[in-house]
Amino acid sequence: IHEQPSALARTWEGLASISVPRSKEVDFAKLDKLQIVACGTSFYAGLVAKYWFERVAGLIVEVDLASEFRYREPPMSKKGGCLFISQSGETADTLAALRFAKSKKQYCLSVVNVPNSSIARESDYVLRTLCGPEIGVASTKAFTSQLAVLFHLVKKAAQQRKCGQDLIKSLGRSPEHDVVSSMHQVLMKENRIKEVLPLFKDATSAIFLGRGQCYPIALEGALKLKEISYIHAEGYAAGELKHGPIALIDEGMPVVVVAPYDRLFEKVVSNLQEVRARGAKVLLISDKLGCEMCKSYADYIIELPTVNEILAPFINSVAVQLLSYFTAVERGTDVDQPRNLAKSVTV
Ligand code: F1P
């Protein structure tokens, strides 16, 4: 978790120096649709990318779980491209999905951490995360490094499609630098994060809520918590709450709301009030403005540095990772080698 600022900086530097593409580099201006395919945490990175590509580059994106995509064998757009995301580069479902897409003559791009892996070898073009090997089974620095590569691709797509230039400008001169330095600040919040652990004391289940590009971070936060602490956790888009999940809320249930202040924040505030009124214990993870606005509605607050809303997934990821990590340590589970899980699922 603590290696992430340097892993991201290395990944971005590495991307800048790529000079010998295996085949012609992707031209997003020629695509009418991008199909992203992945499993687990890599799938959630793909979901963040969907928000980015659509909003910044005006590109239609569909994100699918490789285990569904490969057997569904969907029709593919003639002008479409596919993007496969995999830390190991060996995940069987993702590899099978890549082979299907190639059989349909799709341009296949991949984001991997292992350069000579099967997915890397069989793709038309490969971008690498340079985060180094992960010790633990649960993906942490691989996830944010995948976001780093995807962010690079989104900027490229915006440029090629002549889209979203105002949004890109609003990110400032060096958004990458901002991400790295804000991540350092989040890592210094460890003590604050430990203070909110009573939230999960005796909890058997928890809910994570998010909207927009923090919805996938809510999903990832729930996955990390269940993977390493074995607390049953689910992530939901906050707006979906009233369509079912709100029935789960009862006295003392932990609800983690991942919501930096943005144009959807008012809606988040009402979601927060709804769950609190039904007895939930609420932890809000937000920035200065968001925390100030919700002081009286949340039981616990973790204030993160303020960053442009496009960049929020990077730093909110680190916060939910630390939250799960300390919860697991307190419960005495093996955070590096959770039961029943394999680092790479090759069958
Ligand atoms: C996908 C994945 C990981 C998860 C676990 C099992 O792997 O779901 O996200 O942490 O290790 O596999 P990959 O395709 O990204 O290597």
C-alpha cells in the first residue's frame, strides 16, 4: 500500500518512454466503441476508466466481466477496439476473452504488470504497469497503477478525438504529480483511519456507497474488506440504495460513503441521511468541503486532500485499502494470504 506513490510515478515515467510498439499504436479517433474486459479488481479499474473515457474523451465504453464476456461471445462493432486489464496477464477468463476478440478481428490493447505474460504476448499493443510484484494476494498497488495507465490512455484518447480539452486543462499542469503528492498525504492519515475502526467492531456485514467515478471505488472497497477481513461487504451505487439495498440497513450497520465534494454531492448527502435515519453507523470519506458539509450527518469522517474530481479515484482507493488492512489486522486475519484466494486464476 505504501509503495503506491512511487509505483505510480514509475508507471507514468515508463509510459512516457515507450518507443517500440509491437504493432501500430491505438488511434482512439478511429474507434466508435471501446470494450473493456477484466476480472476482479482489474474489472473495477475498467469501470473507473469507463467514467473517464466517456466524460473526457466522449467515447462509448462497455465494461464486462471476462467470465461473462467469453461465454456470451457478443457481437462486436466493426470499428470497435478492446482493452484487457490484468495484473498477472495470465487470468484464464481474460485470456479466453482476448482470444475471442481477436477471432472477431478486434484491435486488442492490454494493460498488464507482467511483460511476457500470455495476455501481453497475444495482444496487439501492451501498456505496462510498473508497480513490481505484489506480495499479497489482494490487489493494491496493481489497481492504482492500472488507473495510472488508464488515465494516460484517456488523455491520449481526448487528444486524438479532440475532446474534453477544457477538462484536461482543468487538471492543471501536472495532474500526475498532484496524484502522487496527495497519495503521500493519504498515507500519512493512518492514525486517523485507525481511529474509525470501532465502526467494524462486531460487524458481520457492511455497505460501501459511491457515485460517479467513486462508485467503482465503493465496489473495490467492499471487495478489499471481504477479501482480507472476511466481513461480508457489498458496494452499491448510492442512487441504487432505494431500489433494494436499503432493506439491509438496521441498527449499527456500518455504511462507508466514498464521496468527495462534486456536482453529485447533494444527492450523496440525502443518501447519507436516509441510511442514518434507519440506524446505520456512517463513515464518510471525503475532502475538506464534503466533510464540512456533512459533519453532523456522519458518525466518523476521514478527510482526504482535495483533488480534481477526475483524480479522486486514486486517493480514495488508498483510503479504502488502509481501512480494510487495519480492520483485518485487528481481526487477526492473514492479510497477505487470505483463505481460498489465489493471486492468479489460471483455470
Ligand atoms: C484478477 C483477480 C485479482 C484479484 C485476485 C484474483 O487478476 O481477480 O484482481 O486480486 O488475485 O484475480 P488479474 O487478471 O488482474 O491478474
